[in-house]
Amino acid sequence: MKKIEAVIKPFKLDDVKDGLSGLGVQGLTVSEVKGFGRQRGHREIYRGAEYQVDFVSKIKIEVVVASDLVPDAVEVIKEKAWTGQIGDGKIFIFPVEEVIRIRTGEIGEEAI
């Protein structure tokens, strides 16, 4: 099993969620996050005053999938989150040692 974390642009969330659902992914966790990468934020104008926004709003998606589903899930995220502009995001993949469903006590892939 692997955990996939993707940091994407907020307006791409529905496309990514729908794409993962089409693969059979049954659940995911979504968090609103802020950060910066190479963009280093951006400048905005508010009431005539220009100011620097250091942290850009993003969405972080976390999903745990069977190892054999990882390449397909990553491809869906890449395809659906892509805009071709700076700040499209990143995908991180981590090994998952064990999963336990609290309600039923199921262990491993059955608990996903």
C-alpha cells in the first residue's frame, strides 16, 4: 500500500476527485494549505496599495491505495491537475506499513 499526497491548485480539486473516483478510489482527505515553491508568492493590489503575498493557497489531497493502483492514480492526478502554469503542484508517494479500520477491525487493503 502507498499513500499519495498531492498539492494542487484549488480549482482543480473536483477534476482530480472525479478522476480518482473513476479509478475506484473510495476515499480521500482534503486539506486547505498555504505555502510557496519556486513561485515565491505573488503581488496583489488591494485598494490601490500593492503588497506581497508570501504564501499561496493550495489544496492537499491525501489518499491511500493498493501499490498496483499507484501508477494509474498518479497519472490521473497529473492529467487532471495540469494547467501548464507555474504552481501546478507536486505529488509525493510514501509507503504505508499498515491500515486498520477502527469500526470493523479490518486490516490491510480490506481496510482501505
